[in-house]
Amino acid sequence: MFKTFIISAVLATLTLPMLLQYSNAAEQTNVPATLAKPVSDKAVLDADFLKEKINSTIGLTVVKVEATALPGIALLVTNQGLFYASYDGEFFIQGKVYNLGSTVKDIGEESLAKVRLEGLKNFEDNMIVYKAENEKYVVSVFTDITCGYCRKMHEKMADYNARGITFRYLAYPRAGIKDQNGNLTQGFKDLRSVWCSEDSATALTKAKSGTGIAYRICEAPIEAQFNFGRQIGVSGTPAIILSNGMMVPGYQPPEQLEELLKNT
């Protein structure tokens, strides 16, 4: 007997306006014959076919394709986050899929956790770190200077560190990289200035306290970190990645985060 699932999702025809716009435009172009028809065997997952199908119809770049325990449905890790699709590429699903076994489980979270941990390795030399003297735990946190809860969290850094929690910050300008006119956003420029400072940890503390930001330009990976965040499901700040790859969105007080880490 099949396991029971809940699909908290919307089919592609009802999802993101951006994707719909791309899809409508794609219909007016010549779609390769190999993609115009679904795969003949819907029970067999063809990752390359599905990647091409999704890219040609709605413009997403699929980084990873995995079979799921839900028959005929594949998990897609894309440059815009996690989605699901039918093996034949005819149905595209946005949302979460839960397995209602002995415990309720988000079937996509485990796959995303692996992607997060692998991706974090690319930025180990480009994070702003506040290291605990007696380190017990390490968390990686996507942050923005103008985020109120990010500032509140940062104000308590001494408390986090005293509890053995090391913070590693990644940049996530909530306004994006460029505005609607194609100019770099102020949030991006401010974070770049911080990352380019001689003492980035001190610069970030000053920026979050509102005491000013010295303008700097360098090859800081702000855009790369932002794009990585979007890929792994970050939609706001702060977003905390635990050592097992699981993500905890939002502000966590020191004592609450410590308790969570103890039980992870």
C-alpha cells in the first residue's frame, strides 16, 4: 500500500507569475521536437529530459533531479529553490510534500540539507565569523544590514558566543542585487562595503548598529551568496543553517537557539 502524502502545492498553471510569463513567451517560440512530447514511459525518471523540459518551458535552471517516494513525481533543486514535477514534465508543483508515516516528514528538506552543506563549503573563506571561545556549535546565518531581527540577533552576539555558538554570516540583500532600473541596490552596495572592509567583523557590527558604513568596492561574493540562498530556500533574513544542513528561518533568542542545537 502506498504511503500517504499531503501535497501543499499548486500546479504550474497556477503558480509564479514570473514563470507563467516565461512560459507564455516560450509557447511562441520553436520548442525542440524532443521536448514537445512527454517521455513515453511515465514510470521512468529521465533527469536530462526533465531538466531540458523545465528550462525550455518556464526558464528555470535545474541543478539536481531526484526521484521521490511519491510515484511519478520528481524533486527538482533549481536556481530559484525547490520544486516538484511529474516525470513527463507535464505538471510542475510549487510547495511542500509531506510523508505521513510514523512521523510527518517534509520529503524535500533532507535533499536540500545536503545541497546546503555542499554549497556552504564554497563560501568558507568568505563568511564573516564571530567565533565562540569555547565552541560547541557552528551556525551559518544569511543576514542583511537593514533587517530588524538581524540587528536584534547581532546585538546578542556575546550571549550566543558565551553559550558556545559560533556565527558565520553570509550576505543576503533582501532588496536583491539590482533594482528595476538595472542599478545595484543600496542593500547590495552596503553589504559589499562591509565584506570589503579591512576588518569586516567590526564593519558589520557598526553597520548593524547604525553608526555608518565606509564605502568599499572589491570582488566580494555578495551576489553568489545571495543566489545560493535563493537556491536553498532562503526567502528572508535571518535564516539559520544548522550543522546538519537543516534551516531555521527567523530570529532565535540565544537560549532558544542553544536548546535547539542541543537537540539537533
